Amino acid sequence: MEPPTDAHALAAVPTAGERRYANHLRVAFNRLEFLLDFAQAYDGSEEAAHARLVSAPAHVKQFVGLMQGCIADYEARYGAIALNAPGQAGEPG
């Protein structure tokens, strides 16, 4: 699955509705579905989950493949992503 071009991705983003920042993700699953809880957590405080996505395992696997392609494109353009670098994982940049 090819990641969308920047123009396509921007055109597909709805202009209405609430948008929230998430720097924490909890994942659970059972035989039929994956549950992804997106949250905000700062300075050791309790995370505040604000969105849950529920999806079939096949769709999650497609999502992972899409994200791997997008990460590869990002790193080709901007350089390698360092885990726990300033500006990531809730740390100031």
C-alpha cells in the first residue's frame, strides 16, 4: 500500500471536528479486534485517554505497513528518527 502524497493527505483531512495531540498510546487486542487508546501524558502525570480506535487485525496490519512506508519517506527527507529525542515522547524540543 502506497502512502498518500502530501497534497492527497492534506485534502483528505476533515476541516471540522476536534483534533487532539497524543504522545502516549496503549494497545490491547483480542481474537477479533485491536483497541488503540490515544492519550496525553506529561512529566509522569497520569495519562488522559481521549480517543479509542477499534479495528480488525487485518486493518491494523495494513496500517502498520502504511506507517512503515511513511516513516521511511520521512527519514529519507528529514533524517533518522531518534527514539526519546528532544521534542519527542512528550519532552520539550
